[in-house]
Amino acid sequence: MAYNYRKLRGKIKEVCGTQDEFSSRLGIGRVSLSQRLNNQLEFTQDEIFKSCDILDIKKDEIPVYFFTLNV
């Protein structure tokens, strides 16, 4: 199952400027973040919750950012 992270990528750019900055704040490597955004690895529950804190995403908006399917 592949997810569309376009909205998440936009929020990362808006809040952190770069994926490098976001991955640093999230506590994972740049390559690890890229693998998640390219559907090669899945975000863990902890990473999703921490991302919400960093990016000021409300808990009820999680499905929009993390679980929108590619069609």
C-alpha cells in the first residue's frame, strides 16, 4: 500500500524549510526520512506523533497527512 505524502511534504517545507531540518528535529537521518516519504519504509507511531508536534498538526488531521492513499 502506497501513501501520498504530498501534503506532508508541503507542511515540512512550510514549517522547517528543508527535509534535512525536519529529519534532524524528528531524530532520524535524512535518508531514513526520504525512505519513508517514498514509501520504502513506514513511519512508526512515535514518528507520526512527534511529526505532529513539530509541524503543529492536530491529531484528527493525521489521516490527511499520513494515510492518504496514492490513486
